[in-house]
Amino acid sequence: MRTSYQVISGKRAVALQSASTPQEALIEYLRATGCNSDEITRMGVNTVAWRGAVYRAVPAETDS
């Protein structure tokens, strides 16, 4: 089941990704920006780092 995740860098939401897990959302986002997989440091289930920047994914809020 895919879920929508907000990709956050610092205090800013930088993307909305649909993925099965938060980490998958982050990896897909960074790969789409041209980042190589070997440059990504996995820091947890919802956090990665790339060249000193820390990105995290949280479930996107839905308007009901």
C-alpha cells in the first residue's frame, strides 16, 4: 500500500512523494534529483542525509 509522504529538509517541505515506506519516499526523491545511492546515508526509518543535508519523511496531512 502506497502512502503520501512529505519530504522535509530543515523546516521546509520540499516534496510530496508516494511510497510504501518513509525511507523509500526519501530515496526516490533524492534519486530523482540526481543523487547517487552510494552518497545517501540512512539514519533511520524516516531520515537520511546527503552531503550534509538531513531529510526526513512524514505522512502527508490529508484534507477530509
